[in-house]
Amino acid sequence: MPDKQRPYRVIISGGGTGGHIYPAVAIANQLKALNPATEILFVGAKGRMEMTRVPEAGYKIVGLWISGIQRRLTIDNLSFPIKVISSIRASHKIIKDFKPDAVVGVGGYASGPLLYAATARNIPSLIQEQNSYAGITNKLLAKRVNKVCVAYPNMEAFFPAEKLVLTGNPVRSDIMDSNSKREEALAHFGLQKDKKTILIIGGSLGARTINKSIAAGLQQIVEAGYQLVWQTGKAFFEEAQAQGEKYAVKGVKVFDFIKRMDLAYAAADVVISRAGALSISELSLAGKPCILVPSPNVAEDHQTKNAMALVQQHAAILVRDIDAQKELIDAVLTLAKDEEEQQRLCKNILKMAKPNAAADIVNELIKLIR
């Protein structure tokens, strides 16, 4: 069992998307659950969404002046080496001031400089890779850190085999018991009990193809008797809100961002989602029948690989991004009518859940500290 007597000091670094941020918060929450006196500091990238989401979760965060390399020649690219040097210096100061027992990287720009500085000082270090295809920051850090916690098997192609631990992805603990909150969820979103609910989540930053497809098929969904909880992301929110207002009385609820995802899952009968690693982990724990539309704009098409891991176990339905505008509405209306298929998908996706991921990662971290 982890040592409950001593409070640790831990830095957790990374971010950029919800897929990095929420596992980081889940790890922090698990550390606090073991010992509330544990001190945690987050380190993120200035201007990125972690600078808002982490304080909302109740944790302090410090921002580094760092960003990624663009594929075309830009001013940002020219300043990239300066940002890296500046961020490594800032990271050394953060580490010197905070004096961590260990550091955790979850991927994203900020975890590079922070873990580089920490490993240079021989501080126990661990990275967590959420996807079936490793991110560039984690690949670069793998040789320097002590452990690599992964969500998928066969990750030896990216990381030293002796450092790998298969833990799954940590998710917000409130999602694990989301299905017990159905009445609260329907009241929260203002939904009717006697109607089925379709939940659309395009990831924390939105998904244009999914949004366009839903906007085009809104009338069909409403006329078929379904209500909708639709997270659009910021870029599409105004357009979706204008469309959704016409059907608000029919139960179309539009949000740029949903803070209470536990209630969104609790209300949902069927889910349409991107196939990011975190989304898949949450859907598995919530046990929801889902249609996955993998983003084509990711390294090595890793969202399709994530989705296929479920499709091969008859645990999800796949609609390719290129086909979504023709096929997505028909697919969701077909699934929403088919109770047997919903139950089959629920049963199979629940088998893929890893509810102890956060605890397993924290146990690995505490072993390193000792």
C-alpha cells in the first residue's frame, strides 16, 4: 500500500487539449485522495486551455512560454528555440523553488521543458501516454524518464520495453458512477424523461465535420423524437446555437463546453464522439453505446487506430470523417432505435474499461519516490 504518513510534493506538467488535461487532474485527485496534505503544482503552456481548466479543478498552475512547431514557416517557428531555452530555464527555477519529490508528464508542449529540467536533476519522473500512437514530446522524453504508463499494449515501438507499465487512461472519478445520476442529469440539462437523448462530443476543442453533419440533420433528429445535448467547441458554437434555437423547445441543448461531463454521460442513451484516447476511456467507463468519428487531423491517424480497437470487439460503431456528412445521421437514428444493438455495445465497451488507471499510475509514482 502507498505510504499515507508522508505528504509528497509533485509537479504535473502538460496540456493543450482535454485529452492531456483531464488525465492529469485525475492523477492529482488520486494523489490527494491518498494524502490530502500532498502538494501539487501544475505546469502548463501560457495561453492554452490548461491555464483555465486546472484552476477550475482546484489546483495551482504556472505557465511556460512554449508552443509547438508549425508545419509552415512562421514567426512562431523562428522563435521556437528561444522559447525552449527560456522554458527550460523557467522550469529549473520552478523545480528549485517547489522542490518536488517527483514529476509527471502527460504530453503537450509544457511537459517537454519541465521533464527535461527535472530529469537533469535526477528527480523521479514518469510520463503517461494516452494514445495508441505516441506523441512527439513523450517519445523525446522516454529515454530520460524512469517509467512510461500507457493505455494500449504493444507500445514498445515508441518506448523502452523495460519502462512500460500498462495502466489505461485515468479519467475523472465522477464519470465512473455517472449512470446513477440520470434524474439529476435530465434536470440539469432540462430534458424530458420520456425521450431518448443523443449526446454529441467533438472533444474539448470541437469537431467541425461532426458539427456540420449534426447541423444538417437537426430536423431529422427532432422529427424522429430524440433530444440532443451538443458540445460544439468554441469555433462552431454561434452557428450551432443559431440552428439549435429553432428546436430548443424540442430539447436541443447546445454548449460550447460541458463542465459536468458526468451528467452529460448520465443523460445520454447514444453518444457520437471523436476517437481521442480520453473520450474512449470515458465512454468505456460510462458504458455507453457510441458512434466514433475519428479525426483525420492527428499524427499517424491514431484516432482511427483507437476506434478500431473497439470496433473489432463490437464495442463501438465507426463512421469515417470523410463519410460523416452522408452517413452519420442515418447511423445515429438507426442505433437510437435498436435496443438490442445498444445493449450489445454497452456490454462489450464495459469490458474494455480500466477503472483503476489513476490508482495504478500513482502507485508507480510512489514506488519511484521511495
